[in-house]
Amino acid sequence: MEKKKNKKLKIIIIAAVVLLLIIIVIAIGSGGSDDGQYEAEYEDTETGEEDYGEESSGGTVTSSSDDKWTIMVYMCGTDLESEGACATMNLAEMMDAQHSDNINILVEAGGTENWYINDYSDDMDGFTDVDPDLLNFYHVVPGNMILEKTEPSKSMGDASNLRDFLKWGSASYPADKYMLIFWDHGGGSVGGVCCDELYEGDNLSLTEVKEAITGADIPLEVVGFDACLMASLETAEAIQGYGHYMVASEEVEPGGGWAYTDFISYLSNDTGISGLELGKKIADSYMDKCAEDETDALATLSVTDLTRIPALSSAYKGLSGEILLSTQDVSSFREVTQGATRAENYGGNNDKEGYSDMVDIGDLVAQTSGVLNENSASVTQALKDAVQYEVHGANRANSNGLSVFYPLYIDDELFEEYTRVSDNTAFAEYVSIVSGDWDESAWQQAWQDAYAATSQAEEGKYDEYFNNGESIISEAGYIPDEEYYESVSSMEPVSGEDYNIEFSQHVTDEGYLQLSVTSGLEAIANVSFQLFFMDDETETFIYLGSDNNINADYETGVFEDNFNGEWMTIGGEYVYAELIEQNDDYNLYTIPVKLNGEEMFIKAVYDYNTEDYRILGVYDGMDDETGQSGRDVKKLKAGDKITFLFGVFDLESDDDDVDFVELGEITWSDDMVMTDEDLGDGDFFYMYCLEDVFGNELTGDPVYIEIKDGEIYESEI
């Protein structure tokens, strides 16, 4: 059986190179932003441990410096506030901090149906309620929020709204240093940030973020994203030139957001610190906050020097050229695909939770260095130079501070959005190949236009070239040299049609199911298995999930099951567990449940070093409509009611839709564990799943097995 995993992409080569010519001017010119406030300086920066001093309990303090800071928080409350009062909790932290006279904290509050701060404001003298039908602008002071003005309702996903907030804040409270904080959901490079639930989930794309920041035209010492998945190269590229440091997370954000009391108090004690020093404090205090809540295993936060992003962008474009050219040889293509799959990725990236398609740059390089080696060292060094500080939890050990978009799954809308936020022509073409929608003549023409545009720009005829109607594109990417141009413009990638994957399977004398790939082995990227239990009463199969417990030999093409009649349980109840990430140290699983009646996903890891499972918390996945990630990985609490969900398949039906049933319920207690347990007697079927480098999934014939008295037998149903 075979199905196409990736949706068919439209031929959008014109869009694939839209917004690309800006980089020509940058590359040929100064190497930085022509109009931006921050140019590359490459000065030595402080390293080592920082003395953050005493944590403060509020009030006004005298700073040791006369530097003035204005911190502007663009707070789009969404369901985080209307359903969980998360914004209220962070606003309370801001009011609890020590405040220097040299600090002003401004908040634009909107984008949610309800504000819980109104219910907790009895002790806030003269506080004016946050009106969800208006945009509300506050000056946060110790113990209070002073309403400065209101404006008619407008989407927080509108670039002009953000631009006007920045202009108002900097004009009303001029300062030596400015900080902008985006507060809300984040969806990574193509998902954007700040999703307004009052305007059908309208959000700020990275293109709109750039438009707003450049339109405001103020130098931002720090641009922070208290939102999931936003520490990406594409995000940094969007804001570089107008910001000095970026503070953001590669992963979703557990722990209830940043520790505002800590870092505001720290800044109040010395407003003369740099954005780097402040960023370090934000990162360390955030990890401390997550550790207190025992949700730090998946936490990440990094501080990136945006003046060093042009060098990283250039190096990564070189690596992207290697990635693109690897598609001409199926063995190299497979190594890249397997390496990218092994690399640390963020936000879930599975059919159940949704896809963010964000992969750590450093780990991507490490996992593909065997086949991509010309630019790997330069990317690694440029990444190290750009990321000045980063922290991560135990199960994000391969985090290097910045991620990049990589098509773990791709559809039309994601591809089109990527071409709008990135000028990486080579990687856009690679995505079209992975998606199965590559068109030779169209891409050859696109590269010819890009090369011609570069030549014209070098001769000072940029405007003339694009005003005479000769080009089919409006902007083009930078072509490093003629040799590279010749390579990419004449390349012929391999195709799934070139490889006829064939395999056979049988049960060995020892009773193990063995699969042998007899044709097309070089195109196989991954092999796993799925396990089903037969419910005799309903004559349906209950899906237990997928795993990689296979003796696999990718050199010979022989794969043998290692199934021993056990499966994963929590609190003694079997679970539907989907393997979503695998590396040398651990497997990461997602388990669909109802938590106190609300559909969620339990995150769990199997640690190869300790040979134990560990439950990390619960998470609500990606929003189907907005592409925004659920912000918080929450710790399970004693007394939580957990109902386990399972997919059900009717053997007599041709319908591919999966129904879910509730099977098994527990009341959580702190001594509960996740472990493998015997499945007991019953009928099951086991099925191999193969994925090729082109994103196609193939499945072997299901093998029906019976477990009786601890022994496993092949059977017929």
C-alpha cells in the first residue's frame, strides 16, 4: 500500500523567488541593512557567569546608571488569556518587579475575548479595566497598570498596529535603549506570531513583522519573543538591521512564559547593561522558572547578536546549495533526508499535533556533515558567532540556539509562505523537489533571471533591468559565482519515478517478522512499525501506535522485528503512543488524551542511557487554522483525570477516516510511571512502514499474530 504524504504543490516558481533581490543590494553593498540602525560590528562580547544580584519584591529603586530603557510589550492575549489567564499572570509579574525611574514598561493589550486582570485588580488603585472590545495602552508601574489611552479595535495581526505601537511608545517615552517583546503564540518561520482570536486568528507573518519594525524606524536593543518556536534564522533575518539582540525559543515555551519579575528587577538595578547581559538574565531566569515547575526538559532560550546574522545567512545559503545539489544522487539525497529527520526538531511535527517544520541549524549540520561538508564548518562557526548565549533542557540537548525551516511535511500554503519570508532560492527549489513538484524548465529560467539580475546590479543597472519588463520575477537571490550558477541551473534531481521500491517479508524460524528490500533500497529513508490490537466484540482494530524497536540494517536492506509482546502503559493503562523524534540518546513520543475533559497530548521520552520512560507534561499541539503552536507544556498534577484516546479501524470499511475512542482512565498521582508491560493474550497485527526520500510512505502486508500464555504465534483472522 502506498500513499502520498506530501500534498501536491502548485508550480509557483515566480513566488519562489519573490522578495529575493534585496539581498543583492545587501551583498554587493555594505553587507548589512542599508536603512537599518545596527550594522555588523563584530566586537568582542562578554562571556562567563553573571552576578544577577538579589531578586526583588517590587517597588521603585535607584539604578546604578542613568541610561533609560523603554520596554514595549505587544501583548496579544488570545486563548492563552481567555482560557488560562496567562497574560494576567505575566502582567502581575511585571507589576511585582522592582522598577527604576529609568525604566518604562508599556503594554498594548488586545486580541482576546476576556481579560482576567480585571478580576484581580481590587488592590490596584485607579486601575481602568482592560476592554476586550478596544486596544488598550498601559504604563506598568509597581503594583499597578496606568491606562494611557485606548483605540478602536484592530487586529493584532495587522503590521500597522505594531508599527504604530512602536512609534507611540518611543515618542511618548524616549529612551537610550528600546526593547520590544512579542507576547502570544508563535508558529515558527512560516507560522508567524501573535494570533488575534477576535479577528479569525489573523497573525503577524515574518514579512509583516519586518514591515512594522522597519516602518517604525527605531533602534531596538532587544527584540524578544515570549512565544513558541520563534528563535529561527528566518526570524532573525526579518528583524536584523533594526535590532541588536534577539531573545527567543526554538521550542514551545513551558513554564508559563518568561520570569518578568526577575529580569525587570535585574535591569532596574543597573540600566547601563547591554542587551546581551539582559538577554542572559532573561534566559537564566526563564530556565529557573521552568525548573521550579518541573517543565524544563524541553525548554530552550537563546540570545542572538543580529549584527552577525548576514554572515550566517550567507553560509547557510551555501549549505542550501549543497542540499539542493545532493538531490542529483539518491544516496546523497537519502543521507541528507535521514540526517534532517534525526536532527532535533521543534513543535511536535507529526500528523496528530501538526507541523512547524523547524529544525535546529547546528544539529542539521552535524547530522548531515558526512555528505554536506563544503559549507558545514562556515555555518557552524557563523552560528556560534551569532548565538551569544543559549540554555536548554535535558531533552533538548542538541539545541544550538537557532532553528531553520525544513520540510518535515509540506503543503501548498507552507511552501508559498516560506517563499515570502525567505530569499533562499536554493532551498526553495529543494523544497519543490521534496514535494514532488519540481519543474526543470521553470527553475532553469528562474536561475537565469536571478543570475542576469545580479549581473545587472553589479553594473549599476538594477533599476533599468527590472523596469524594462524583461524579467518574469520582481526580485532575485544573490548568486555567489558563475560556477555555482552553472551547477544549479543545469542540475537534474532524481525522482521517485526512477526508483521502484520492492520488498518481501516472511516469518523466520525463530518467529520474527523479517522484511527485505529487494529493489530501491538506496531511496529508503526510514523504517518503523505500527501495532494494532483486535477487539473481538466490535471486530475493529485498535491502533496502539508506532515505534522503531527494529533490528535495522540499511546497508543490506534487512529489517527484523524486535517485538516481545509488550507495549507502553501509564499508570497501568495501555496508551496510543506515536514516535515523533528519534536520536542516539532518546525517543520522543506523543500520546493523545483527554485531560480533565480537554483533548491534549502527553509528551514522553524513552532515555536509552537510563532505559526508562519519563513523562514531560501535556501540550495542546498546533492550531489547524492559524498554524500557531500551543504555548505551554504543563506538568500533570495530582488529581488530574486522564482518559486515553485510541484510533479505531473497521476491517469491513473502505473509509480511511479514523475514529477515536476512549479506552482507559486514570487519576494522576505523583508516583505514577510510564513503563512497558505485557499485552496479555489476544490477537494483534504488526505492519512495517517504509518512507522514501521523496516523502512517500509504503506499508508492508499486515502480519496477524496471536499472543497466548506469553508466546507469540503467527495467525490468520
